[in-house]
Amino acid sequence: MTEITADIVRQLIDSQFPQWSAFEIKPVKNGGHDNRTFHLGDDMTVRLPSRENYAAAVKKEITWLPVLQKHISLPITKPLAEGKPTDYYPFPWSVNKWIEGEPVNYNNLNDLCQFAKDLADFLKELESAPAVGGVPAGIQNFHRGGDLSIYEGQARESMNSVSELYDTKLLTEIWELSVSTKYDKTLVWVHGDIAVGNLLAKNGKLCAVIDFGTMGTGDPSSDLVIAWNFLDAKSRAVFFDEMNFDRGTINRARGWCLWKALISYDRNDKDSELAKWGRKALDRIVEEYVG
């Protein structure tokens, strides 16, 4: 992982965009893991991939986000400039417009059901945007929108690791149901990481969606995992009602969440926030599935 500091960002801005040299640079609170984000003055941010496998997202976002914005009501990431690699920072990077808001949580939303509806509206708009010529799901976005069965080995291995906490037979049943259908409709745009860190709230409501680095075209089911990893039973029902997907899509979505929750719990220190998140998501999946 490349170490990224404010000094490096300063050098990049001064050398490639001297018109912005006078602007202060400071880290953004909750500035990301896959990418590091820094304030550039009051109205811009600098976003830098931390690893090579995240770097391809820069060109993708710069190319496609202006196209998608025409079809989406909420503010989304707005690229302003593309930075070039250097000998001291080896990846492409970007300058984007700053969007006001805080990552959503249970304390800064007035109504979880209204949030579920607003998120569903965003996803429906995203999926309605023309996807012809878009970037297909695959390695470039960690297969979000692709075939979930690519993670079969990881899922089953992690199921065995949590056998003392969960009924492995039940988890296997949930998994096998999720991979029993394939997406056979028109490819649509997928955000790829609909998670609380990429959804911003202001005045108690969803106000923006950011970080489209894992976007691609394919099966929309991978964008529904928030139904289990954040929403409660009531707001989940609102979300699914608004999305109006068939059972196969919902089953695949549950499988995407199951896989992510399993590896998050299994592969991390059990006291870590990621492991705790995985455990909570697993609990919700089992509770919802059993009914």
C-alpha cells in the first residue's frame, strides 16, 4: 500500500495544477481506505488510490460520472481534473468537487424508511441511465454486478470458520439459493459499493452518493446489500417494495451480503470494526431468512 501524505498531495498539486497552489490541503475526516481523500481549499478534494488495483477507477470515474449525472437527481462525485503518476506517487489521481454531508449513520437520519425510499430512488435512476458501452463487471470492479459464484470458494471456506457461531447447513442453504439463478436481463449501471461510507446525509436525509470506483455494468443485485448490513426489518421492506425486484435478484443480493459479511468476520481481528460489522450483517441475514 502506497503511503499518501499531505506533503505528497502538495507536490502533486503544485507541479500539475499550479492554479490551485494557494489552496490549503488537509485530510478529509473518514478519508477512505482504498483511496485517500484530502481537502483542496473549501470546494475541492484530491482523491488518490492507495494500491494499483484501485487505480483504474480514476479514468473510469472521469469518463462516466459526467454521463451518469445527467440521469441522477442527487449530487454525485463530480471530477474536475485528472492527475498523472510521478516518480513519488505512481498512480493516476483526481481532483473532484467537494460535496457537503456526513457518512450516514443511525443518528444523522431522521427516518430510516424515508432513507430506504430515497436510496431506492437513486438506484432506480442509476439503473435507468444508458449502459451501452459501459465498463462490464469484472476484475476492474471486483466483479460487482458480475456472477456471485466467483466467490464460491471464499464463501464456503469462511462458513466453515464460523461453524461454532452459526448453523453451517443454514448458511449453505442461503448461499446455494443465492447462486441458483443468473441475471439474464439488460445490463444496468451498478455503483458497486453502496455502503454507509459512500452515502452522505444532511438535514436528516440522504443528500449525495460518492465513490464510484467499483462501478460497472451488470446485475444490480450487488447494490442491494445495504438491506441487511444497515437497514432494519421495517425499512428493508420499504426498500424492497420500492425496488420491486424479483425473488431471484433479492436472493442474489442476500448472497453478496453473506459473502462480504463472512470474509469480513473471518479474515479480521474479531475486535475490529470490520469483523463486528460482519457479525451484525450475518445476524441480520439469518434473522431475515429464517423469518
